[in-house]
Amino acid sequence: MEQSKESLKHCPVCGSIKLQKAFKTHDYFLSQEEFNICVCKKCGFHFTNPRPTAEALAPYYKSDKYLSHSHANQGILGGLYQQIRKYTLRKKYELVSSIKDGESILDIGCATGQFLNEFKKRGWHCIGVEPDKEARDYAHKTYDLKVFDEEKLDTLEAQSFDVISMWHVLEHVSDLPKRMEDLRRLIKDNGSLFIALPNLDSWDARYYKNYWAGLDVPRHLYHFKKENVEQLFNKYGFTVHKMLPMKFDAYYVSLLSEKYKENPFYLFSAFFKGWYSNLKGRGKKPNHSSILYILKPEHV
């Protein structure tokens, strides 16, 4: 599945040209290709480099096992993923509505629309953006949701959303500066962003190293630590209001990582590693496998 690739010459977060190779990993999920992870020597941000061009990325998502675009219970992992998703959908709605009493939400990377539908059922004005046509079609047909391709972001009215959410999406975005500018333009002055990201500094990331499923190259173009997230969003006029752990992710990521290591006892081992990662992640600022960042615009 070798595709055309491009190399970044500047750090996507701080713009420094002082880059070096950090380590190599593979696309264990699909193609088995090898990819380099680079690190910025100035700010410590890690990113996949070189990487497939934006046009060449699509084939790396074409798999029935890519669960964020699936609504079927396929095997142990698929069934587990779907059961956890049903629970977390309700929890996500409760969290968002407890922090932001609003009427409008934009979910970027909404996949097949289950999360957005929780808000539609409760009377919110809902817009979804999803690059995958099959996922968009499912959201239209099943939930009667307004879901568009990414070009729709350029036509949406400025300051028109109380909430913008990206659940494990920002790490996939080819044009990071453009997406950050979109977020700043579209959020209301009193709105809130909900950005969920894998955490490269978590215990499970450090334990599994190049086998860590949170790397997910080349679909994940960027590999964030907490300080990188704060620096990036500060640059575009946001402040971190709160950080919250996403505890289920530690178990799921450990499960995939153990499978990538070909551990025959992956179920037992993944449960223990996920539990231990959550234990090690506790603190004033969570350091779990994945973190939900709640951000608010700075007022000039």
C-alpha cells in the first residue's frame, strides 16, 4: 500500500526547523508499513514524518476493522467497542451539557453520527463534518443528521456554535493550522471546545513504545503530550479550562497493543496494563492513555 509521501520541514506546533528522528514504528493495524516518528528539539512535539499526502491517506482507513466508522459487532474487539460506546455516548452528553448550556453543536469527525444524535434527540441544532462518505450516508439515513464533507467548514458562519467537539480527530488532520483557524472562527466567544487526544506521555505509551496502538501510524499524524496541546491552543487563542481522563481508552489501547505484540494471553495482560496505566495516570493533571481537553476562547 505504498503511497506518495510528504515531509514536514517545520514543527506543526512551534514552527522550529530543529527536527530529528525519535523512533520507528509500523502500521500494525493494516498495511504493516514502517513509519518514522520525528520530534521537535525545541518544544518536544512528536509527529509522523514523512507521511502520506492528504490525498493518499484514504486507503489507510479502508478496513472493516476501523471501528470508529463501524456500527457492527464484529468479533471480540468490535463487540467490546460497541458496548463501551453506548455507555460513553450518554456520559459524553451529560458532560457537555453540564458544562455548556447551549443550543448548537458542531462535531468534526462525527463518523456515523451516534454522538451527534444524542444532542439531536434533545433539541440541539446539530451539524456534523465527516470525510468518509459511507459514514456520512449512514448518519443521514439512520439519524437524519446534517453531515457534510470537510469543505463545509469554510461556508459555516463565524461564531455560530456553542460547542465544537473532536473526539480523537485532531491527530488525523493533515492541515493542522487551517483546522485550528476554523475552530477559532466558528466557536462563540462564550463557547467550549471538547478535544479528545491520545497521550504520548501516558504510562501505557511509554510501556508499549513503538507497539503502542495510540500511535496508529499513518492515520495519526501527530502525537500529543499535555504541554504540546496547551502550547498549540494558546497559539490560536484558547485556554485549557479542564483536563479529564478517558479511562476506557487505556484498556482498549492496551488490548490492541498486546495483539500487535502477538501476546497469546492478550486479554488478561491488556486488562492489567489498562488498569495500571489508569492508576499511574491519576493526579492533579491527569496523565491517562487519552485525555479530554475542555478549552475556551480567550477574550481579546
